[in-house]
Amino acid sequence: MAVLWMTKEAKLFEKHELEVELIYIAGSSRVVQAMLAKDIPISEIAITAVIQANLAGADFCRVDPDGRLAGIASRAIDGGMLSSPLHLQAAKLGYRLLADLSAIGIDYQGAGVVTTRSYVRESPDIVRRYLRAYVEGLHRFKTDKNFAVKVIGKYSRITDQEALEETYQHYAVKVMPKVPYPTVKGIQMVLDEIGSRTPKAKNLGPENFIDVSYLKELEQSGFIKKLYGD
């Protein structure tokens, strides 16, 4: 979510003539319901929610770790997958990191920009401007560490400097690419996971859930290269 926060705080939505209000909704299923009701046009939610909504007949495309930590802390569970920087808290509780997926070449698609195909058809100019602002926010995230750390701390309410530093290094430096294409392999992994419970998912490929045409258009225009001075 840090890129979204950066884009908002740096007033990049306004730069691209968009009036954007950030609304926090707990739980991807509630976000999906709000989007289906057309209460919100664009969101940042996990790909799992997108796939499950599409399997139920929705038309989404994409341009809870704290509970696991609580379980580990209470010894109710022996281990689990944690997002950075929660692994630092687990380490302080005496647990050890067994594997870092970002370091061993395993792709997994997390949250990303999500909207409906109908909204893309109805409001292509808004989608283009939103992506321009988002990509510019990503650039600011990767190149302005002091501002980024301040913004992460504001929205996440993290005050621990070690956790803020780890969060920045993990996402801005290691994980997030300059051009934020969704990972096809990562989405396939999610599909395989869901397919073990919902057989219908086995017959679908990642291309059913993504639309990179607008991002590709933005990249080919030279906008992103210009941002980074490449």
C-alpha cells in the first residue's frame, strides 16, 4: 500500500487532475462488495480476492498477516508466512526466518491496482491518469527514502525505526520494480493454491485476471524512462 500512500501524500493524483479519496476498508471481501456496488471504482486488494470474485461471476481485473503473528506469539501455531516487517517482531519473540521468498526466486502476487473491466471501458482516461500518478508515486517511493519512511510511518503507525528501515529496503529497494507489471508466475501460484479447493480455478490462466494494456502503453510512451532518467 505504500505506493498508494506516497502518491496521495505527494499530491500526484492532483497533478494528474484526479480527486482521490483514500478509504480504508478492512477485509478484501468487503472491498469486493463495495466495488460490485460501484461505491468505489479502483482499489488495492489481494489477487486472491480478485480471482475468487471472478469465479463467482464478477468482472475484476488488476492493472491477514497480523493474525498469524498473534498466533505465533501466543504459541497457538508453530510458524507461518509473514510479510515484512512482521518477521522482525517474530524474531524478537525467538522465532527464526526459514525462507525469504523474495530472495529465492519464488514469485507470488500480492496486492495491486484493481478495477472492473466495465469501469475500464467506461472511463479509460481516468484509468490512464490514475496509472500515471501511481507510477510516478512508485518512482518517488523508490528515490526519496526520507519522505517514503515518513509516509509509511504515518499510515502504518509504525514508530520503530528498525521496522521502518526494513519495510523500505524490502519493498522499495528489493521487491517493487520500476514498471509495476503483475507477475504471471505469481498469479499462477495463487490459481494453483485456489484450484486445490475450487476446481474451476484450474481451467483459468493468469491472463483472465490482468489487463496490462494501459501500463504497456505508458511504458512505451517513454513516461517511465523519463522519470528515472534512463
